[in-house]
Amino acid sequence: GAVVSQHPSRVICKSGTSVKIECRSLDFQATTMFWYRQFPKQSLMLMATSNEGSKATYEQGVEKDKFLINHASLTLSTLTVTSAHPEDSSFYICSARDMGRGRVTEAFFGQGTRLTVV
Amino acid sequence: AQSVTQLDSHVSVSEGTPVLLRCNYSSSYSPSLFWYVQHPNKGLQLLLKYTSAATLVKGINGFEAEFKKSETSFHLTKPSAHMSDAAEYFCVVSDGEGYGGSQGNLIFGKGTKLSVKP
């Protein structure tokens, strides 16, 4: 099956710094990528949806200036947590689908990134 | 709007006994339904999916689920639990497959933690 590689798997950063998380589709074109956040003992919450080459669509309550999403190519999307604070500590997971004309794949998930802000 | 309700937040079974994880959904049209499994600090793995074909869906690792439209249910079962099945399980409905303007987003249930006792 298709593989989505998410990097890094774990990161610890100081409060006030920025962290970039990468999500790559390794063997298919990810026309659409989704970024989720998972709080402890809770389900996944969609943060934003991005289509290749266009601006991301953010869910209500998600600060777009804080969580910068770039989807510049069909195989790479990045999530940058800017000026991170301890409350941003969470598990972030990306998901990718090929939803191009005539093609609809299932959603493939990255392995997740555990972000800890100290 | 679509929604998913997982009726049990935690299920505990003994190794070798059957597993039943319950899921009810609501959808304004014929839904696509999925079960994903998440092992600790890892990404999500697709167990099985229903996309309007056979109502009894067989997945990986011996899991299966039955789509019952009259009951709006999609319960996950396995005849005999194994220790390696201990994980969190998410029932998921898709808001569409990318046609007609839908984003192809996945709506997650709150998850059911499965514990398997020796």
C-alpha cells in the first residue's frame, strides 16, 4: 500500500521557537493533505485541509498564523508551528489522499509527530 | 452532516475471547465507513473500509465489520482476541470522496481503547 512518511517522529523545542513537520507521500500524488492534532486520550481533530498549490483551509478555532501549512508539491506538505508554547504540545498526524480527476484513494496516514514544548 | 459515535470508550477482553467494538454513524447520504487502529505513539493503520459494496467487510488481522443501514451501525468484531490487538480503535466516516465540492475529510469517533488480558 501507499506510504506516507512524516518527519520528525518526536521533537522537543523551547517555548517561543518554531517547529516544522514534514509529510511526504512516497509512491503516489497527494493532491489533498490533512493535518490532525490529537490530545491525550482524545480523538483526532482536523486542523486544516490543503490542496496542492493552493492555500490551506483551516477548521474553526485553528489559528492559521500559528499553524502554517504549505503544500507546494504533490508529494510534500509541511506544518510549521510558529512561536510554540507548552499548550501546543500534542501529537500531530498528517494524512494524504490522491483526489485528482478520476482518482480517489483511501486516506494514508503518517506515523505522527510528538511535539513537546518546554 | 456526518457524525460517528463509538459507544464504549474502553473495552477489556481476555485473550482468545471475541471482540466487539461498537460504532453508530449518522450521514445524510450513503457513507463510506472505516475502522482504523492506532498503537501507542504511532500513526493510524486502516483495518477495513465499507464503500457501498458488500455489507460484511473483512479486514486485516482477522477483523471484520458489518454495515447495517437500518441500525446505522458499523460494529467491529474479531472471533478471538490476541495480545497484539491491544490498541485504540477509531470508527471513521468520510464526508465524501472529493466529488461535488466535498473535501474528502474523515470524521473520527472518539475512539475505543481495547485491552487484552492474558
